[in-house]
Amino acid sequence: MNQKQLEQPYKEGMTGGTEPPPSPSFVWVVVEEVHKPRTEWTYRTYTLTEDEPDMLCRSYTELCACLHTYGMTPPPPDYFTPTPEEQAKGVDSIVRGVMRPR
């Protein structure tokens, strides 16, 4: 691992060759740039024990892979779509929770 990778507070994408993340029962997903087309959204995952993002995913497909590493079944893509109220407010990012099935 190079110095830049050691200094990053999260793992960009799924290509780091790093150890697997812990297995939380709940993950927050921050979806950024929701005013742009869905293909330009980014997703950051946060566990309840971390203040910094765990992973940055540049697509829904990468987010699904990330959630699978936590043992979670990804919700459908529409789960991450802003609500009409959020769209009316012109929000730039939204937060959604994902739980591991019991």
C-alpha cells in the first residue's frame, strides 16, 4: 500500500486490495449530486462506528458490491432516488439507511 492510500480516510471504489470491512448491522449511504443524472451520482457508506466514510462508490453497481461485503442485500436503485419533497428543496445529497436482514 502506498503513502497516499494510507492517508485516505476511506477506500475509493472496490479496487484497493485492502482487508474486508467489519460486518455492521446497519450502514448509512450518502448519495451525492442527486441533481445530476443518476449515472453521475456517488455513494459513500458510513457505519455507525465510523465518522469517516468507509467506501466511496462511483456507481450503483459498486455500491451493491460494497454492501455485499457487509453481508447486506442492496435495495433496488429507486430506494436511493430523492423523494419529491427532497427534489422540491433542490437538495444536493440525501441519506438512506440499509440494514442487514435478520
